[in-house]
Amino acid sequence: EIVMTQSPATLSVSPGERATLSCRASQSVSRSLAWYQQKPGQAPRLLMYGAFTRATGIPARFSGSGSGTEFTLTISSLQSEDFAVYYCQQYNNWPLTFGGGTKVEIK
Amino acid sequence: EVQLVESGGDLVQPGGSLKLSCAASGFTVNSNYLSWVRQAPGKGLEWVSVIYIDGSTYYADSMKGRFTISRDSSENTLFLQMNSLRSEDTAVYYCARGLMGTPLASDIWGQGTMVTVSS
């Protein structure tokens, strides 16, 4: 099983600042990597797939990069609605696996 | 509107069974990859199972032999039959649709249904 490790566990950021979230895979997943956003009491929302392709309706302030084992989600200027938990997911190997999540909170 | 609505969550005793449903609207279940993903209280996401367009199914190791994913085109509904339930199966269960072209990333999610396994 591929283990996905996200860091940091919690990221405290002020509105308008940049946030950088990391996701590391225990072995290469190529670019088969998705990012999801989840707010309390809500279902996850797909942000990115293929490591760097934004899903429909996702603002341009969200960007993804990386391949192989190291991936990054960047939020260029945090808005109030961006404070949430973010998960990465690899879909290159069975079983599909998620990272433990990064909570982005207001500083 | 493209939508998924889960139902069937309940309180069940350890060793018991439960069948979850996920009604799809705005698209057909037979023409899409569909997954179940769960989230234990206060925890992260855990992939459970997927059914491909051709009917192939895959499961997480801890669910193999206990859970069965299926679909009914006449009802346009996805199902998850869960047997031999354990306390660690307690979670919100989400159904999700695979993204066109990247079917193992999920672009449409239901609101979730809560399963509690406890005596």
C-alpha cells in the first residue's frame, strides 16, 4: 500500500497570505494525484487532479505541482472560504490512498 | 442537476449487516466509475471500494470479503452491502462519481450517511 504523508498537519495563515501544502508518497505515483478540500460537515470537493489540473470551477489561486513522490498544493492568496482541511489522494496503485490531511486555519 | 444522495446508515451491532444506497440523478450509474469513501469521526478519508463501467470491482484490503459494491441501472442507484461489521467500520460513508477521463479522482460526492457499529 502506498502511504501518503501530508505536512504540516496544521497551517496557520492570515487572509491574503500564501499557503503551501505538501504531500509525499512512499513510492512513485507518477502524476496520479488529486487534491480535495473539505469543510466541517461537508463532503470533500475535488480541487486538482493529475497533480496540476484544476477541476471545474476551481479558482486560479489554487495551483498544484510535483510528480513522482513529492507534490505541492499552493493557495496564492487565502480567502475566508479557503480555511478548511485539504487531502491528497493517489490513484496510481491499488488500494487508492489518502493523506492524513492538512488543516488550514486562520492565524 | 448532477447529484448523489446516500441513505441506509444506521446503528448496528458488531457482526451485523447493513446495506447502503446511493441514488444518482443527472447521470447514469452504468456509464460512470463510482466509489465509496468513508470517514471515521474526527478522522481522515479512507477509500472503500470502486465499481468500473465494465462492472469490475475493487476493495480496500480491510473490506475484502465483507463488503460488496453493486449497482442497479433500473433504479440508477449504487449500493454497498456491508457484512460482519466491526466497531472500526463506524464512519460517514460517502459515494462519489469518477471524473470523466480520470475516473479514480471523484468530482461529485454525496452528503454522506452515518454508520455506527456498537452494542
